[in-house]
Amino acid sequence: MAPVASPASLPLCVCLLLASGFAQAGRLLVVPMDGSHWFTMQMVLEKLIHKGHEVVAVVPEVSWQLGKSLNLTVKTYSISHTLEDLNREFKYFSDTQWKTPEQNMFSLMTGSAKGFFEIIFSHCRDLFNDKKLVEYLKQSSFDAVFLDPFDVCGLTVAKYLSLPSVIFARGVFCHYLEEGTQCPSPLSYVPRILLKLTDTMTFTERVWNHLTYMTERAFCPYFFKTAVEIASEVLQTPVTMDDLFSQVSIWLLRTDFVLEFPKPVMPNMVFIGGMNCQQRKPIAKESKAPGHSARGTVAVLLINWSPTAGQSQGSVPVSQDSFTLRPMESQQYTVDLILACAVYHNVPFGDKLFCDL
């Protein structure tokens, strides 16, 4: 009988098997999303480039910030709209959110966001119309596709090139996170996005949560219709959003487990909340004391946390110069929880740490 390996030796065996992968740099194809999404993604790309990986970004020739201020290879393709068109649609979307924000996914997808995302989705057709660029992608032997899922094109590119894909996002529209990861999100305990419910819902709230989910299932395909049509044309076979998301290899989620409603997670769902926070300088000693700041500007974040609520609620500080955190005196908090909640609410600590989640 062959000797049985000791359980204590298993971690060593795994490390030895993976050691060769860390010594060799890879080739990464990046399909990013413009705007603030790019600001967070480029921090990761900077680290990858620093470690010796070859990074190639595919971006439209008209964009706000894509591909700028990074030492990477940028491949551009022409598009059918101007920067003014993009600015106009985004201004309408953002102005609507300030004045009359949508209260559910249905109103968001059929309202102010529709025109802006139609422009974003159309980029993928323009990309694949550039035959020279497509041939370059096919001949370049990339190891993986690093993508933002909001414009869907990265998913189409990954499927077209038959490459493993890594999603980098705070979340995704509709139910595609649950479908793509095959991870249940119990509707009796996990509210749908924008509903402002907790995980301790009444019977009426649970019914409304289920109806909202059914509405998403019915109307999300309508919202992504253009993206799916383009993907079907490119792949020369009918596909659905479920098909595109089900191929994802790894989900890098810019949040933290303690900030989400309690629900199952899968091994390929990696929580990386706060990893894109930039530590610029050590916080001055005098600004570490509660209620005090080096600049004299004080803002208090009141965090009301309970184990059953699953979410944090707080007042957003009005100054962006310098902040200290002081928990409510009637409850006990850990430092980690306070930091996690502040990161979730994009609150900078002192005037040294800035986050964009």
C-alpha cells in the first residue's frame, strides 16, 4: 500500500506547485470602463506593470481618461460618436441622479442611464470593426483578459479569444453576479439594489423584494439588448448575458464581506475592498486623537451597526480636508469595523488616505 501523505504537508505541496507561476511574467489584455472605474483599475495595473507583467489596454480613441498617465501599451480604435455626445448623455444621467434619483433598477435602466449606456455598448461593435486590431489581439497570445463588466465588451472579447477573464468591479447590474458565480442570493434576506431595505424585512417587504427581482429578470435583457446583439454578431452565435457572465474565471469585488448582507460566496469571488486606497503619508500624531485634526477641521462619522442589520448607516462629513472618526459612546466598536465602514462610505482618514470604491 502506498504511504499516505501527511495533511501537514499539503500546504507545502500547493506552494511548490504554484511557485513556478510567480516567477514568470504574463501578458494581460485590459478592456476598461471610462470614468471613475478607470481610476481604480489603473492602480492595479500600475502594480502589475511594476512586477514585470506586459499589459495592453484596448480603448476607444475618444474617452475621458482611458489609457492616460500609465506606462502601458495602448491600442485605440475609432468610434462613431464624439466626446460631446458622451458628455451630453452622462450629464443628463448625473443631473437626473441629483434631482430625482431612481428608486429601483427598472426605473434606472429605462430612464436616465439608457442613453449613456447605449453609447458605451456601441464601443464593442466599433472595436470589432477594426480588423487590424482584432487580428493583433488574436496573434498576441494573451494569458487573460482583465475587464470591467459594465460595458460588457470585455466579456465578449474574452469569449471571442477563448481566454480566461478576471472581473474587477464593485458589483454588476441586475442578477448577473448570482448567475455568473452560481451563487444564491436569498431574496428573503438579501434586498435588491436601490430598495433601501435591510435583511430583517417584513412580509410585505419580502414580497416587494421578490417582485423587484422578477422585474429585473424581465427587463434586464431589454437594457442589455444592444450589448447582446453585438456579442451575438461577433461570436456568430446567439448568446445571452448569462452566457457571457458564466465564463468569468475570477471576480475581484471592491467591497468587503462584512459590509454585505449575509449570503453565500464562491471560491472565485475575492473581496478586495480598500485595496485601492492610496496611503500618501503617515497620519500626524496630533490628528490621531478623537475629535482633533491637524488642520482644526473636525467631522464625526456616526456608525450605527447591529449584527442583524448587515449594513452601516452614517452621516457623511461635509468637509473633505481632514477627518477623524469617533464612534457613538453608547456602543462598542472595533477599529477594523470603523475603518471598514468609512472605506465603504468613501471617507478619507486625516488628510492622508483617499479611497475611491
